[in-house]
Amino acid sequence: MIEKIISVIAIGAIIIVIGVFLYLRFWAIPKGEEKINSIATEISDLRNQGAGINAVSIGTEIRDYKVLLASRATASLFFESFEKWVHPQIYFDNISLDIPSRTVILTGKSKGFQPLIQQLAYFDSQKILIEQSSVSNVKSSLGVVSFDLNLVVKPETLKQISQ
């Protein structure tokens, strides 16, 4: 009885192996080869048409994306921490973080000069976190003060945040 069960299992296994082989040989592999050939044809057509693809600009974009992806985790953690440092009467329209230079450029608005002065005093007191802070393009209109704030954070700040 056990011999019959083993022979049935062996025959079943052989049928499955033959089925997988036939599937791969006559369907999956040819489909993959078709896909490779169609991509190769598209590439060849683009080269022949002179589609205006500039390899230098593509290389630059790839490098930019690599930098963005490499900096993404640190930048995300930085902005989470940064929220805790901002005065409640100040908001930012535009925030730019350059990880390699550790520069944060913020375009913001406040309800009057007092919150802006308090914010700058806070940043100046945070010498452990911030290497340099400056404000420029200060304008006031109808009680709203707009400004550009430039911060250079210390390398340790980004290291502490990313750990």
C-alpha cells in the first residue's frame, strides 16, 4: 500500500515538473524575450530618431534623485523636530532643506514683529543646534510681516535627529 502511495506521489511530482517546464519553455520565457525585444526596439528607434534626449541632463536628474532619496529620511525627521522649534504665531510658505550644506531656507509670515523677534532670539539661543541664523527681505503689510529666514544647522543636529 505504501509503495502505491509513493509511486502515485512520484508520478504526480513528475507530471508537475513536466508541466512547469512546458509552461516556462513555451509561454513564460517567450513572453520575456518578446518584452526584451520590444524594449530594445524602442531604444533603437529613439536613438535613430534623435529624440533630443540629453544624456547629461538625464544623468543630472538621476544624481538629483539619488541625493533626494539619500537625504529623505534625515529631512523628514528634521522637519518633525523643527515643528517644535517654531513660534505659534509664525508660519512658513516655503521651506527648503539642503542636507549636504545643512542650510534651511524658510519663507514665512508672522503676526507682527514681536513673534519674529522672539523666534530669532530662540534660534540665537540654540547654539547647540544652529550654527548661524539670519533674516532678510523683511516686509510689513496690514500687520503681517513677511520674511526670509536662513539657518545653518550644526552637523550634530542632523545626526541627532537621524539617530
